[in-house]
Amino acid sequence: MDPADGRLIVTEHLSKVYHLDKQQVSALCDVSFQVAPNEFMAIMGPSGSGKSTLMNLLGCLDTPTEGQYFLNGRLVSSMTENELAQIRNRDIGFVFQVFNLLARATAFRNVELPLIYKGMPKRERETMVNKALSHVDMIPRLNHRPSELSGGERQRVAIARALVNEPSLILADEPTGNLDSKTGREIMSLFRKLHSQGNTIIIVTHDRDVAGQTQRIVYLRDGRIEREERQGA
């Protein structure tokens, strides 16, 4: 497949082997799939299926042992650490189960940090932070610290931080895992809204209800793609 055919993601025969205590552990084996721009999909599988390994590869947090990964038509699987860091900062927004917010920083500051690291001027930063917080309905709480926010509000701030660079891809790792069911539904509703606004979103989850709200599910088992399922999300 031509990696420049308009697909956002193309993976070709991705494999990842870890060397632990003189043993080889195959975490991912011969994984090939594509993701179109503005797709909303889930990666599912039991513990040990390779979900986290695949997310780390897609997020440019790790490199494959074998195979190729193209993001926006660029071969990222053979990039240097510095090049991968640039891709992460520019093209990928991360949302984690544990929020990963700075405890002493306000919601505004937490969302602003990626832009500070990027060297963006203050006035431009303020515009983009307010835009991101507006997308997640958190403008009224922008001066609150994480300890003053509910779990759902903290996750909204984390999603705003992922959005603020206007990335090509949002990767969410068990984004409802630390939330009660009602709040989890609200966060998934927010993801659906963001998808409707043009964002490409991949959610890694073990929760069938969460995955069922996406357009497509890729099921992993023992490091391989077991099957795919498309649905009318």
C-alpha cells in the first residue's frame, strides 16, 4: 500500500519483541492495518494482548522490532528519538486513565504547558488554550487546580491538553477507567462530539461498552489482530 494514499496511519507487519532476563517476549506480531483521517476507532483485547504495546508504537513512544509505521505519509518507525519527540509534540495528543495533570497548576496552566514547551508566544498560547478548554466545556473552571475538580472535569482538562496543539491523532488509553459509569458516558459523549468536529481518535480499552461507541473495533489477542468489526457510530 502507498503510505501517501490519504490514510492517516498505515502499519505494515509491525512486531515488537522485548528482551527480558535473557528471554524473548513477543508482545506484538505481524500487525497491519490502516486508519483514515477523522476515523473513530477502538483497540480491544484481554490483558497481555498487546494493546499497550501497539498504543506505544502508534504514539511514537516506542519503535517496532520489525515492520513499518507511517503517520501522515511519513515513515516514523525508523526515526531517531529527537524526531519521534517532534512527532509526538506536533501530531499526537495523549489522554491517559490517570489524567497526568500537574497538581499545583491550574487547568489553564496544565493545558498551556505543551505550547510553552513548543516556544509559542503568550498571546497565541492564550487563544489556543481557551479554544481547547471551550471544546471540553471547561472555561468556567480554568483557574481551578486538579484537587478542586471532579474526576470527569480532570479528564476534560486532560482532553483539552491533548487537543491544544491541534494534533492529527488523539490516542486515549482507558480514558474512562478511573471514572464512574455516568461520568464515563459523559466523557465518551465528549469524544463523539470531538470526532464530529473532525478529530481522528483511537481509544485503547478493555470495556466493550466504550468500544461499542466507536465506528470500528480492532481486536487483539496474543499480539495479533484477531478480527475487526465496523459499526455505525
